Amino acid sequence: IETSKGNITVEVFPAQAPKSAENFINYVKSGYYDGLIFHRVIPGFMIQGGGMLPSMAEKSEKTPIQNEADNSLKNLRGTLAMARTNEPHSASSQFFINVADNAFLNHRGKSPEGWGYAVFGQVVDGMDVVDAIVAVPRGNRGPHGDVPIEPILMQHVSLLPAAPAPDA
């Protein structure tokens, strides 16, 4: 994820979160994230992006996916999780990076208040960039709070080649 603050390299977990990982990869392959912003930044919590243009206009998304928060992965510092509305199965393009351990976001049961937020990856390089993003000055833009005063752009999001398997 090439941002206006530096690069963040993430790894997705297709074995543990197949729908979420595939969804994210498909958005990356289509170029969907290029030019979007991290529109919600909360110190001690997370940075969220993947759905808003610098003008704060929402970019249209694809069909929501099934919530995979019951995959036993935890919302720990540096993990990526699917953002959603109060409806448990409403995640589409938006995601967040946890900047703290957020156990209250973990799956606790298959009820509206217990579903949690599906972790599908983690930052493997660039957590210093995530920390720089979460430290920027924030304010309100229309109905949105915790918006960076100066937009933090996702300039380009791309897939890196998979590492070769070790020789057996």
C-alpha cells in the first residue's frame, strides 16, 4: 500500500479468511484503492480506509461479503480487518489496520453484538508508517469525525509476487 506517508506491506491470510482475503485481493487487482484515503484515524485504536475519495465522497463498492470473524484470528496491533456497518455481514471494500490490541472487536458469538470484525491479514513492513498516519492532526468533515486534516492518500495498492517456497 503506497501512501502519501510511506509504504505499508501487508500479508493476507487466505487459509483462515478466504472470503475476506479474496475480496481484498480482487479490489487491489482492479485498482479500486488507488487514489482513496484513510478517512478515519483514531489514536490507540485504528486507521480505516478503502471507501472514500479525498473529497469524502464514497466510492461505490461491490456486494458485501460474509463475516469471517469466527476464524479465531484476533484484532491485535498490526492486523488488518474488514470494516463494516452494524450489520455483521456488510463488509465490502473498507478495511482497517489495528494500532492497538482491540480484543473488544473479536468474535464472541453469532449475534449482532457478538460477531466482531474479521481479521484477514497483517502488516509485515511499514508499521512505522501506520503509526505516522495515526499521529496526524484530525478533525470533522461533514458528518465524519477523526478525519485527517491533510488527506492521507493510498496512491497505489498492488500485489507483490509470492515468496518462493523453501526447497524440500
